[in-house]
Amino acid sequence: MSKKHSMLILPGDGIGPEAMVEVKKVVAWLTANKGIEFDISEDEVGGAAYDKYGTSLADHTLEKAKEVDAVMFGAVGGPKWDGVEYSLRPEAGLLKLRKELNLFANLRPALCFEPLVDASSLKPELVSGLDIMILRELTGGVYFGEPRGIEELTNGQRRGVNTQVYETYEIHRIGHVAFDLARKRNGKVTSSEKANVMESGLLWREEMELIAKDYPDVEYENMLADNCGMQLVRAPKQFDVIVTDNLFGDMLSDVAAMLTGSLGMLPSASLGEKGKGALYEPVHGSAPDIAGQGKANPIATILSFAMALRYTYDEGDAADLIENAVNEVLANDIRTADINQPGMTLVSTSEMGSHIVDAMEKLSN
Ligand code: IPM
Ligand code: MG
């Protein structure tokens, strides 16, 4: 019998838990029908962990996350915890996981499913066939830079400080991931920064240009981040891999997400050094306004699990099957509320999960 794949499930807050229920359906189907076995543990993270343990990421949860092959993460945050101190907030649990597991490479594919071309806010011809990868640096930059904080000044003013900082090794390791990805995709890397106003951006550009020399077979360009945002909504298909820092990556990946028709569709992978640490999560947040109503779209979470199968568990065929099943369900005009259009069949979170499992069954016969 082949080895069981170990996985820690952290559903989190808001729509995280209900989307994760649908992932478990997919997991159960794969075990029953494809003999792919998982050793699964589950725990709280974010606000749910704060309520249970008094912190958004308990020590024992972090230890477990370090032990397993991959973490499946739902979403964190909600108005309930707005007043909670910064270091204990739901978001802090996620940031700590990224940092402690050294998950410096965040892969955020923006792929337009053909049945959804009309759901995009852009003209169909601009997004039809869109397949880009935002590669976001995830453990550095302004998210973690020191000094940081809010200080009281003697003149009665307050001063908020965050620090954007990158060292060469951080730029190099994410740079190599970008070029390696481009080689397996469409052979182009766009590196995005603000070298015109930020020294850290200038360093980023200079180091990326050096790395590019090692990959003569990959087309390389750099682009100022503001222009990159504009180009993403003007002509997104010019891009293949966009590599950028933590903060610009946060913004540009939300923009790219919207191009595809719905934030509810996009998965992500956060990876450390080869084979060490991996976390998979939907790009969308916890959407507390629709939580618990069966309205959430579970596709991004299910596709995140497909990425885990591909990048961590080496089960590419199962990943293909899930992605094809999602496409099939969408082609049959089955929609959750966020991607619904007139004349289509509106389904709940749970029904969407079941349709995807049914399509997996059908496609494998
Ligand atoms: C994301 C989110 C997070 C981030 C928040 C929840 C801390 O926006 O993953 O894009 O800013 O990185
Ligand atoms: Mg974000």
C-alpha cells in the first residue's frame, strides 16, 4: 500500500468551514475510488482559535502544521474580532503560519474558466483563455519589516511606521521559483516593483535582472507596479508569470482574481524550500456577511486542494480530474450565487460540492 498523505485541515472562520466540508467530500471520493489515502487531522485557526485557545494560532497547531506534508487552510477574520489586539487577531495566525513554515513562495494562478468568460468585469475577448500566475513573495517586505508600530509623539501627534525591506537571498529564492515556473508554463517572467521611488524596489530589479541572465530561454521584463495594475485590466493576456513583493502581490493578485469572473474561483499555494512546508488556501477571505447561509462558492477551496495534490502529494492525475470536473460543472451552467447569471441553475455550497464529486465520478468512467 502506498504511503498515506498527511494533511492538517484548518477551516478557520466565516465561509472557511463550509467550503472545507466540500473538500472533505472530494477527499472521501478519492480515497474510495482512487485508493489515495490521507492521514487527516483538524484544528482551529484565526478567530475560532482565539475563541477556543485565546490566540489565533496555538503552539500545538503550529507544531502539527510543521509535521504534516500540507496544510489545507480555509479563511480567517470577521467583525467579531475587530477589537482584538493586533498580535492575537485572526490574520496574525495566518501570517505566523506563513513565517514559521518559511512559506516564501505564494502561487496565485488566475485562470479563466471558459464557461465564465461572461462573468468577468472585462470584455470576454480580453479574458478568454487567460492563464496567468501571480508569484507573490510571502515572508518578507512590509508585512514583516522592522521597525514597525504606532508611537505617540511629544507634540501630541501619533506616528505609524512600517518598513519595506528585502535582502538579496529573499529576492533570489523567489526569482528562481518564478523562472522555473515560467519554463513549465509559457516562458515569460514579468517582475514588478517601484524601482522609481523605492530603494528596495531598485535592489529587487537589479537582482532579478541578474537572475534572468541564468535563464536565456525565458523572456524577461520588469514593470512598475502601478503600470502592472493598469496593464492587468487593460490587456491581461500579455502576462505569464508575474513575480512581485508581498504587498504588491497582495494587491495585484486581487486584481487578477477579479479578471477571472470571481474571487470565489481562485486557489493558492504557499510553498517553502523544496519539500519543506506547504499551505493551500483560497484567495478569497472569510466573507462573514454570507457565512453559514450556504451561499459560499467552495470552488476556490476545492481547487486549492487540487494544487496540494499537484505540488505536494505528487498526484497530478487526481488534480487534473478535479479541475476538469469543475470545468464540467460550470459548463453545465451550475452556479453558486457569486457567479450566477440569468438562466443558470443556482445551487448552494453543498450542492456545488456534490456536483463536482458527481462530475469526477462521471469523468473517470
Ligand atoms: C491575502 C490576505 C491576507 C494578506 C490577510 C488576510 C492577512 O489579504 O492572503 O491576500 O494580506 O496577505
Ligand atoms: Mg489579499
